[in-house]
Amino acid sequence: MCITKGKVPPQTKADRTRYLQENCGDGKLTKESIERLTQDILCLPANRHEAALMVKAIISLLHILTHEPSIATAGYRYGLHLLEKYDKEFEDEEKVDAFFVTKFLYLLDTTFQRFCDHLMEGMDQENPITGMSHLEHFMTKNIRSQMSPFLDGAGVANIQLPRCLQPQFNPNEGLPPAPRGLPIPPPAQAPAPAPAPAAAPAWHRRNPRPVSDWAVPQGKTFGEFFNRNNQQNFEGFPSAPHHATGLPETICIKYQVTGLCPRGTACRRSHIHPDRISPEDKVQIKSRLESIYQS
């Protein structure tokens, strides 16, 4: 819904209905459409595939309203590109955080809103088109900046949802109405919270004794050798029992080289104390790292 700059958006259903009737009541929208648009309905994706379909629909709408291609769709097109390119990474993150894809779409939407705000600010300039040239890559840069820990394999993007998008618990949900003439029972009490799971040991995230010989060469960073463009560098290392599941997995080289893996228990690779690595595996790790550092 487009609101004139400086105006307060309609907050209640009655206000939204009146707003739409005043602005679109001349046949542009049917009564059924107005009724639909005034409902408090949030369409959240169930998974990354639904998210991709929603982004494609937004892009198509913006192309109709603006032009194809258009800088207005740059952020959503970049978001769609990330969903398709990093499908496996999104799938893994969905297993850890069911709202991760919703957070990602919220980032795309808020970035688009900031883009629109900059457009409105530039309308007062003498030559607004020239003044808006810096916005061509504004959205892609902002999204890349927010998602860089996730895209570089260094952690999870820190995106917070507004309260209206966070899951809420209603203790009375699902209760039948009280019979007429009988006293209304008190509201049902929320169930006692389940006991918090035991905190993961500190060594699940932080290596207690990193091997100095495996460290990144001085003046270099871990990300220069291990990133999305060098996936092969994560392979070729021995396997060890996973620190959470006990199943054999390739060791987490970030945990061994830097001494810290922010994913902790959620990391799909194995975190193992260096003292528990066999001499043969240590030789394999050292040889593999030397070949990577010298390449």
C-alpha cells in the first residue's frame, strides 16, 4: 500500500477500508478486492522454494509498475539469485532456524523500503535522475553486506524480525466458547516452559588447543583460502566422529585452523580435539594445508 510521504499509515481495518475507498473507490478496485486488502493477513513462506516464488511474483509486479529491466527490482533479483545459488546452504540453515527464510525476505523488503525512501528524498533535487545514479547498486550492496557472514561461510546473518512476524502463543486458542448462562471459565494457563536443554560444551565452538603449524600464513586470512569460490579447499581432510551426533564426518578445518567455529553444535563438520587426532591424520591435515597455502 502506497502512503503519501509524511502521512501515518492506516492502523485499523476501518481506516484501511476508508483509505482504499477514497483512493481506489472509482472502479480501480472492486469491493471484494478492497475487503481482501484490508485483512490482517501475513503471507509467510513455508520454505525456501515458496520464498523464491514470492520473490519472482514481486519482481514481475515491479516490472509491470516500472520498467524491465529496472533498478527497482535489483534487490529482489539479487535475492532470487542467492536463493538459487546457495540452495543447499539455505536448506541447512532452515533446519537450524525455521524462520531464516522469512528473515531473508524481510531483509529484501526493508532494503527495498530504504531504496524508496532515498528515491523520495531525491525528488526535491533540481535534476533528480542524475542525483539518483548512486542508487543503481544500493540494494545489492546492502543485502550483500547483511548476508556476508552467511555467504562467506563465517556465520549466520544477524537479521531480526519485527514483533508482528515473530511466533506468538495464545493460551486460549482452540478452546470452545462457553455455554450461555454458565460462568465463563478463567483463561487457560500457558503450559510450563520445557526445561532448557543443557548448554553445549564450550569446546563445541572453541578449539581448546589449536595446532600452531596449521595456522594461516602471517598477513593472510582464513577467508582468502576458504570461501564459496574455493569449495574444493574444504575437502581432502580426514573424517572423525561428529561432536554432537557421533557419526563420521569430515573435520571442520575452520575449527582447527582459526580455533573457533561459530556454528558450534550445528556445524555439519566434525569438531575434534587435536590431541585425539591420530598421527596419520595430522600428517594428512598438514600436507593438505601446505598445498592450499602454497597454491
